[in-house]
Amino acid sequence: MSLKDDLTKLRDDGLKNIKNATDVKKMNDEIKVHLLGKKGLITKALRGIKDLPVEERPKVGSYSNKIRDDIQTALDKKQEELETIALNKKLASEKIDVTLPGDSVAKGHPHVIQSIIDEISDMFMGMGYEVLSGPEVEEDKYNFEMMNLPKNHPARDMQDTFYITKDILMRTQTSPMQARTLEKHDFSKGPLKMISPGVVYRRDTDDPTHSHQFHQVEGIVIDKHITMADLKGTLEYLLHQLFGDKYDIRLRPSYFPFTEPSVEADVTCFKCNGKGCEVCKHTGWIEVLGAGMVHPNVLKMAGVDAESYGGFAFGLGPDRFAMLKYGVDDIRDFYLNDVRFLSQFN
């Protein structure tokens, strides 16, 4: 058998094996290397060219190159075919039926306290109020003195305070923003109507009804000819919007250093509907906020003419409103980040 015949047989056998191959790696390792590698059968056969007559060498050399090309072409084609088959198989195993219903994804929602604050803010913005925020680390001047609470005033004992320095503290109320705004407001351009929601801090022992950190929304209206009737109408509108028209509201005298006269607002007990129960201590009423007519001293310290201007102020606790509205017994439940509890208010 001639060298040419040997090469032809190697090609035919190789093409047959390539055709029957089912694995790319195995084909390259066992067929390609076996035939075309440095120690492959075709390489060994070509070493016999030197033993051929000189005139036959070019023809056999050209034929051997064609055989190598045929085998390499077959290998490339088969590899592409096997890779396509493997890809299609993988895609078939990983396919997604887009007509199937998807898995539900849990959606986040505002915290119940933030929802109450947003509801209050939206309501007051609808009445033309500004919503302003101020620093939580506050000066004693704005937190106490400009609120008619000079140093050594006994009413300061009503609020246990986190002091950072003698004159810097964690604000105990959002009222300082009222003083800051009063200082800057230009009454020639119109009345002042604003609320200030935010976090406040007091040295309270945490229990079901108290927290060292909680929320407040304070509001103030200053203009000429503002009366207690304006305050009562505002509070009635606020409480009816939040709790519904079926609940009655009453104002009763109280004391706050920054208002005179001062009142506290009560709403009909949610649990007993005014009949009297352990929640309302058998009075039929639940206290919800404090308010009053702005004390002239507060206006004077802010540089406002107390003879020409007056107004009312109020302060409420969104945390307490949330407790009353949803019947929550322990204020700490709002801050424990238990998703099972918080998801009830979605």
C-alpha cells in the first residue's frame, strides 16, 4: 500500500469517527490529537515522504495538506454542531414559561408613624400651612428661653433633657422651629402658618406609654385678629379628619408656659365610645393634644409686635395618635421593627 493510500485511509477513518463523535472535549482529545498532533498518525505518515522519489514528493505533499484541511474542517464543523446541540439542551432545561404566574414580591411601605405624619402634613398643607423641619441638636435659647422658659423656670422640670453642653441639647420638643421661624418671618407679606414634624428626645424610662425618643408635630398661626375660635375650629377639623366625625371633641383648661390661655383637647374614647372603660379611666374621653393662644412673651422675644399680632399654637404626638387610632397598647411595638406587627398597617 502506498503512502497516498495510507493517508486516504487515515482521512476516511478520521472523518467517520468525527461524524460519530458526541462530545467536543473527547473528540479533540482522542481524534484531533490522534490524527493531527505532533505525534499523530498523519504526522508519522508524512515522515515517509522523504523516502519517495523526488518527482512524487510535491504531489503527495499537496495531497497530505488537503487531507489535513479536510479533517480540520470536519472537526470545526462537528464542534460547532455539538456546541449548538449542547446550548439548545441547556436552554431547554432553563427555559421560563412566561405564561406562568410570577412569585409575589413583598413590597415595602411607609412606617405607620410616618404615615400618620404624612397624613397630618398633607391636611395642613391643604389649609395653606408650611411644613418646616429644624435641627434635632438644638440651642437652649430656642428650645426653652424663647418658649418662655427662662433658666431655673420650674416648668423645665416637666421635660427631662439630654444636655450635650450647658447651652446645647437634644431638643425636647419641635417648638424651637416656631421660634426660629418667628424671628425670620416678614409679616408684611402675610400671616405665619406652619407646622414642624420631627423627632424629639427626653430622659424618660421606656414603658408602654413612654419612650426616650418619639415624634411630635407642632403648629403655629400668627396674624392679626386670631382668636380661640380659630384654634378650636382647626383642632376639630384635624381630629375629625384623623379619627372620623363620629367622635366628639372637647377643650379643657390646662397650663403650658408658651401659651396663655392653654387647653388640652380630648376625643371620645375609641374603645367604649364615651361610655367609660379602663382605657379612658371611666371618663369617656382620651387626651390627644395640647394647645393654646401664643403667650405674648414668645412673640416679644422673637421681635414680633405682641400688641398687633397674636395667634395660636398646638402640639400633638403622632405616636400617641397611632396608638389611639389602631388600638396599640405599647408604644415600643412601633420601634421593635417586627415586620409581622408593622405589616398590619400596610
